Amino acid sequence: MADPASYRPAPGSIPESPGVYRFRDGRGRVIYVGKAKNLRARLNSYFADFAGLHPRTQSMLLAAAGVDWTVVGTEVEALQLEYSWIKEFDPRFNVRYRDDKSYPYLAVTMDEDFPRVQVMRGAKRRGVRYFGPYSHAWAIRDTVDTLLRVFPVRTCSAGVFKRAGQIGRPCLLGYIGKCSAPCVGRISEAAHRALAEEFCDFMAGQTGKFRKRLEAQMREASAAEEYERAARLRDDIQALQRALEKQAVVLPDGTDADVIALAEDQLEAAVQVFYVRDGRVRGQRGWVLDKVEDVSTAELVEHFLGQVYDSDPVAAGRPTARSGGSGRASAGQNGAGRDGAGRDNAGRDNAGGGGAAGRQQSAIPREVLVPALPPDPATVEEWLAVRRGGRVSLRVPQRGDKKALLDTVARNAGESLALHKTRRASDLTTRSVALTEISEALGLGEAPLRIESYDVSNLQGTHVVASMVVFEDGLARKSEYRRFAIRGLDGTDDVAAIHEVIARRFRRYLDERAAEAAGPGGAAAGESQAEPEARRKFAYPPNLLVIDGGPAQVAAAVRALGELGIVDVAVCGLAKRLEEVWLPGEDGPVILPRSSEGLYLLQRVRDEAHRFAISYHRAKRGAALTASKLDEIPGVGPARRATLLRRFGSVRKLTAATVQDIAAVPGFGTRTAEAVHQALHPDGDGTDTAGPAATSSAGSESGARPRLVQEVSGAQASGGGA
């Protein structure tokens, strides 16, 4: 590793102009690319206070051996050059986007004599019109099957097409009217190409003219008493309508927009984009990325816009009907080439007009909806406008249909990130690598095949709970998850809570181990001699404890183990803020690489403990809120409250019960039942409501009964991390 001071530029040698800089390693490879409004101020920030930098930035500086820069005239040029260099050099410390899966497209092979409609994936071909991407190939085939009634374009392969021409007989689609059968000369080459152009125009959003034309032809046929032809045209109109209905209208004003949303954690992020054209969702696409640099949501949005829209070939009048891009896509898009934006690839805007390539328009829409504006939105808008050839608006919707749609895309991004984590965790080789990396980083004698993680959750010191989750061989074992209710402690003291939880867990472990060693005749006090194995919840010790927190929480866990005489269980802490791994008695943390599978597994274990703790905390808090009405009833103590809740299942169902229903519960008389009923209906008259309630003088509905509404705070329960 090089000392950053050894390659720091001489004072005064860095210009104060806008520009782009590159850090290179000892072999001359570019490892990081950045831009700046003021190169001198930006680069000096790297070398002024090394200790105050983010750990990921420190790693980059230690891996580098030199830095150079290029001065440009404007901030837009700096943005453009940065994106170009990221695409060219693929620096390992820059954020890199990659497809979360291979998306299928609807393709029309306009480069062939007789264009063919088909499903395509992967790299784009010159002269092929693309629509999508779609989430599933079956969605494309379903749409095509509907539209072939109106636009009977060829769908067969080259072999089938050639064979049909040789034998002079079309395939089944030709006989049932879903192919115009150009293979046997039923339609000329020019007429078939015109049919394919109409199919592309319809898919690109020009739907109105085809429906109007068919309606006019249907009326003409009906006036001429050609009723069979009129019926066929009516069915064609219905087929077009069905194809349109499958693309939901999400923005009633016919807006063209790309809606972008992110879901992220400390190590990874997922991006989802909905492509809305003419108010309808025409396609969807997703990316995932590893956070190899410290970036905010706004910076992730800027990186995404640059790496994806930079692949758009439309600039300065360039035609779009070409293949393009370098050998790899800038965002790692499985060789997606020029179509980084996931547009319909029709060579024009999805809602745009048809015609030759020279008249086609950019895939960048007039409006891009994002979850957060980039740090310099004006510069990004200007850069997008140059790429599109027209004004582009970046917006964060705050209300209405667009905000609702952005929320929907965000939910899709969250599900995409969860699915990506599941797929990654399920790979056996990846899990083995992760366990080996953890073992080496923490100095363990063997791979930690059983990992337990603990977290504490509370809300302003109330309803304090803790969780224990178990991972065996890198996979969650939910049957061994445990929950702890913590009482008698200061709710804000996470350190004391961790100490109590670890002590309780391992005290049970020692008791169960002693009972097992003593045999059937020497069971621990208070424990049945015939206790089944299923009830022994803590008999299997972990190889590693992962505490959600920093040095204080780790020390508390080690102290609890020491008090019980347990010395063969390793302990570490994972602090949320910087994803630092803390070991007992160490002054500094262990920093695992951001791309480390070991760090990824530790984070999953910690996050699962956090999720489990919060879910338990919310359940206890909700139960306490819903039971609060029963606490205030004279003569109803804990035993009677429990009886009522067991009998009715919830306070809501108890509220709907009559006095007679409550009185029928064992241990309740009429007077107590009336007291319970009155407490749950403070605005009523407290009378028996077996029949319809009397109408109030205010004219309320007969039988109407006030509902018990429990307001639950939406505040997040705090975890026990540092």
C-alpha cells in the first residue's frame, strides 16, 4: 500500500477549474474517477486529514499510487467526461450498476426481408426494433398473441419460414388468420413490411389511429350489409382494447416519464424503473449495486442517471437504429449495449411517431421522477437535455398520482433487494467463502458454522425486548430464534440489556447441559424428568456471537460469558454506521472489504436480529395499547383480562360483544359484564345492546356502536447498535 503523502500533488499545482480526476494504482489501472467544480478544493480534501476520511475513502487512497486530472470548461462537460471514464475504465471503487436479471424484450427484426416478431434477451442487434423490457416472457407472448389478429406479422423462425416456402403450405398460424403467410406469397414483401411497421407504431403508443381506422371500416361494412366482415372488424377492435388494458393507466394525463426508486442498506442497493409512456406502464427494469464508495441517496441517483442515460445513442442528431456501446455496458447490463435506459428500443420515444431512423427521438422522456434530487440537479438536467435534444425535468413528487406511483416502484425495489439477498445467500459456494473470510478476519480456529446474533429494541425506554437469531452454515434457522422480554432495567441502557440477555441465554445452556449430563434421575430443579428434546431451547452453543453494537456492547457480552465461566465462544460486534467489526479488548475495529462475502453475511445476520427484535417490540407495544382500556375497569384484574382476551381473541371483538356475551364468560357476572361493556363504550349509555341500540337524539344510525380505535405511534423502535 502506498502512503497518500507520497503522491500528493505539489501545492498550487492543481487548478481551481471544473474537471475530472483519476486515481491510479501501482500498475497504472484507474481505480476511481470523480468530478469537481473546483479541482483544487476537491483533491486537497483527500490529503488534508487522512484520519478524518471515511474508511472506504481511506482504502481507496491506500490502494492508489497517483492521481491525475483533466480540466474542462463547464460542469456539464465534467459530468459527461466522468461518465465516459467510468464506462471506459470500470474503476473498482466507483458505484457500478448491474442488472438484477436478464430482462426479455419484444423485438421486431426490421433488418430482415420479412420482419419477424419474437422475444429477445441480451445484446441488441442493428436494425431490430425493441419494446420493453418486460418482467416475464409470457407477458410478451400474451400481448403478441392478442395483436396478431389485427397485425398478422410473421413469428416463425428462419427454418420454419424456409420449409413452408419449399412445400408451399403455411403453418397453423397462417391457416387460423394469425399470420399473413408471406412464406407462400399470400402477401408481398412491401405489404408485409408495412404491416410490421404498423405493429411497431401500435407498440410505440400510436394506438388511437388504428382503432379509429377499424371503427370506420366496421361502419362501412355494416352499411354495405357485409355483416360477417363487420363482425370480424368488431373482434379486431376488441383485441386491440384487450392489449391496451393489459398496460395499466397509471397517470391519467398521458404523461411520458421514467419513475426511478431505490431500496438500500449499508452494503447494497436495488434500483427499479417503470417506463411510463402515454400514461401507461410500458416496461420495467431493475439493477443492483455494491456500495464500493460512501454515497448518499442523492449521489446514487446521480450515478444512476449518468451510467444509464449515458448509453442513449441519441445525441446531436445521431440515428438510433444502430448497435452501439463498448464491449461491456456501463452499468454491467449483461451486454445491453446502447440500451442502458431499458427503453423500448424502437429507436424512438415509446410514445413518439414512426418513420425512418433519422426522425426517431431519444428514449429519455420529458420528465424523470426520482426519490431524491442529485446534489447539482441543474447540471444534470442540462446534461440530460443535451442527450435528449429537448428539456428534461427532474422532480421528486410530493403528492398525487405520481407520488403513489413512485411509492409502488419503491416497493418493487425493496422486493428486488430482498430477492437478491436471498439468491446470494442460498449459494453454497458463496456461503463457504463467507464463513472462511469471517474465520480469517476474526482469528477463529475454524469456520463459525453456528452464528447467533443479538439485538435490543425499545421505544424511549419502554417495552424493552431483545432477539436472538441463529444462522447455521450461513442460512437462517428460524426454528431456533428466541425472544426476550427485559424488565427491571433502565430501558435506555442497551449495554445492561445485552449483558442480561447473554447471561440468561447461556445460563439456560449450562442448566440444560447439566441436566443432560445428570441423566433422567438428575434433572435440574423445576424441570420435568421427561422433558422432551424439543423443549431444550439452548442446549447447542454457537461458534460466534454477533452483537448489534460497538465496543461497549461487545464488552458486556464478554463479561456475561466470563461470569458463567464460558471461554470457548467467540464474540464480535457489528456497528451500523460504518459496518465496523469490533473484537473484545481491541482499540480499533476490523475493516472488512466492502465486497467481502464475510461482511455481507455478518450484515445479514445482524439485520435479521434487528428485524426480529423490532417485530417483537411492536407486538408487545400494540398489545399494551389495545389492553389499556381493560386495565382501567374496576374488578377486572390480570386473570380476568387474560380470560376475556382468550375468549374473544382481541379487544376489537370484545368491543363488539354484548353484555350477555361477556356475562357468559366463566367468572363474570352481569354487574362485571356491564362494567366491561361501559368501559369499552364510553360514549354510549351503558345499557344492554343485545338488540338494536336506541337512536340518539342526534339522529345516529340504529345499531351504530362506537369503535375502540387504538392509535399506535409510527415511530421506529430503536435498535441496540452503536
